[in-house]
Amino acid sequence: MNRVERRSRTVQSTLADEALFDRLQRAALGYFLQTLNPFNGLVADTSRPGSPVSIAVVGFALSVYPLAVDRGWLTRADALRFSLAALRFFQASDQSGSPGATGYKGFYYHFLDIHTGVRVWRSELSMIDTALLIAGVLTASLYFCADTADENELRGLADFLYRRIDWRWAQDSGETIRQGWKPECGFLHYGWEGYSEAILLYVLALGSPSCAIVGDCYRAWTSTYQWENLYDHDYLYAGPLFVHHFSHAWIDFRGIHDGFMREKCSDYFQNSRRAAYIQREYARRNPQEFAGYAENCWGLSACDGPSDEQPQLSNEPRRLFGYAARGVPYGPDDGTLCAPSVVASLPFAPEIVLDAVRHMMERYPEMCVEGRFSSSFNPSLADANGRAWVSPGHYGLDQGIVLMMIENHRSQRIWELMRACPYIRDGLQRAGFHGGWLQQPPFAGAG
């Protein structure tokens, strides 16, 4: 093959990739537009009938609207209208902390009624889900930067919502931040231990100009980290793949290092790259001999899954976990794979992700209808026609992470916006991060 032929093939491959990205992102955006309550800006947790709101999904929605505007898939006026509705709702929401409220101390209950916005399912006041929501709030405030009445109002609401959060209260006088609180029993009796998606939570809690956490809270958390060598990769362990994605949806960790990563001569971006390769190697080895697992078919993460409680699966000999945080290599594992988590690894390891995504879409088309991935599929539970078990409906977290991480790979747009956020910069620096873009002057990359 000569140089011209190689160049032509490269161009064709790039165009095919861009078409695939467009298809997946537009399908993911459709989830938010279809499950949105336009009157209060709240978005359903899943597409299943009667689903409540997940406040984290609202955070993803607020982050993907700007991307859709940039791509020409949503008007700026509609994106602003949806975003303003959500911020106005949270600003005026009941913060009494009562069982029928929306939140307390600036935090919000994990699940809310999509019409009234009050707590449902006796859910906890969730610190991490509030952080995901606020990350979206800040994204919107950075994008909508025009000097107009509505965009000025949005930025004012965003600042108010962030400053209202009492992160210090969430420490409960302890070394680390609590995971949740309920009006019936107070703080849940566990904090954050081990590497998790909470890195975003700590950055926001440290960056607060009003009620930042005190003491060496971040170091206390990182002291619980578990460094391992798996399949010849040294990395910071977290079994479920989503852990290696969620904070990265908003924060560009390339080349910036906290104290822990400096000691390991690594960074969180490289760590997520290694996590993708470890996941692939686990599936290639397939220690439990599940159907479908292969070099180009992997992705164990927190996702929906088949359950022993489902009548049609009651005779299945092995244990099925339902919705669970499946992980590599220590489990749990019941043969269920999460394609959205593979797509979300795109910025870290595109050379293995694209092959896997194309393979799974071709081999198991039932798990990706019109470009929108189901939460999970399980080839070991195939029907009489050879079709894998597929999670019914769709989950907002999956669609949000797919859209955002594809865009971070394509244009780095969210990373660009958030690098200009003073709260993110302050939080990272107070956590001990140095180097990379943190050493450069802020760039106003707003819309």
C-alpha cells in the first residue's frame, strides 16, 4: 500500500469514526429530551414508566445541553430554557430536610418525584449525587456567559446553589466526607474508603468559597487507596469501570498530580487507561468462562442486570446480581457487560475502545437500538434465537457519560470549560494537585 492509499484509508476511517460518534451522541441526547420535564428541568433516572428523577442525571443533562448546542442538535434558546428551569427549581426547593422535602444544607435527596421534586423511595441525601449535579450546574454557568438577563440569572443561580452547600457539615466532624444522610436516622454509618468517583466530590468540597471542608480530609481519603499490579499493570484499584470515568467527565486529569499520584509517577488519566486494558485482559482470559467475553467484548461496571428474582430466570444455576457494581478482577461477575462503560473509556484508550464498540454493536445489535445503548447485556443468558439478555429501557447516567466522554475525546469541550472554573482550580490545588494545565493561566473557554 502506497502513501496515497494509506492516507485515503486513514481519511475514510476517520470519517467513519466521526459518523459513529455523531450517531451515538445524538441518540444519547435524545434520552434527555424525551425524559425531561420542561417545566422544572428535572430528568428521569431511567426511561422506564414511573421512573423518579436522579439528581445526578440532571447534572449530566446540564452538561450535555451545551455540547448539543455546539453540535447544532439543540438551539441555544432551548438549552438555556431547560437549564434555567432546573436551576430555578433547585434554588426554590424545600431545604428543610424533612422526609417530604427536596434537600437539606444545600444537598439533595438522591431520587425525587419528577413532577413535584420531593423526595421519593425514602432515598438518602446524597453527597456524591449532589456533587454530580453541581458539576453540571457549574458547566452551564461557564457556557452561558452572555450579558443577557437570562444568562446573567443562570450564572447567579449557579453561584448561589454552589455556595449554599455546607460541605463541612457533611464531614460530621470526621476525617472524610459522609456518603449520605436520612432524616429518619441521621448520617449513614460509612464514609468513602478506597478510590472511587468521589474525587470530584472532594474537589468541589475543597473549592467552596463558603463552607469548604476542613482538616486534611482529602489526604485522609487517599490514604485508603489500594495500589495493585494486575496483568502486569500497576494501577490504583477500583473494580467497576465507571469509577474510572465519572470525575473525568468534567475534570481533565492529564498531567496533573496529587500527592498520591506523584509518589506513583502516574496520574488519574493514565490510571484510567490502564483500567481499560485490565478490563480487556480480564475478558480475554474469561476466568469464569462466560459466553461472549473476549478481547473486543468487555466492560464490567455498575449497571442493571438480570436478577434471580425475575421469574423467567429463577432456574438459572448461577447467582445473578440485578443492579450491581460489577468489577474486575474480583467481581461480582455474572456474565453481564456494560457497553456504555466501554464507550466512556474512549478518551483514555481509543485504540482498543473503538474495536470493542464496533464488535459489540455488530455481534449484539439487540443491546444498541438506533444508536442508544442499553445499560447492559448478558450473552450467557441468550434466548432461543441466540439474542443476549438485554436490560429493558435506558439509564440517564449511561447516556450522559457516553455523550460527554465521546465529546471529551473529540473536542475536549467539557474539559476546556471546566479548566476555566475557579472553584475547580482551587479545589484541585487545595487537594495538592500540581503541574499540567494548573500551571497555566485560566482560559475563558465559554460558549
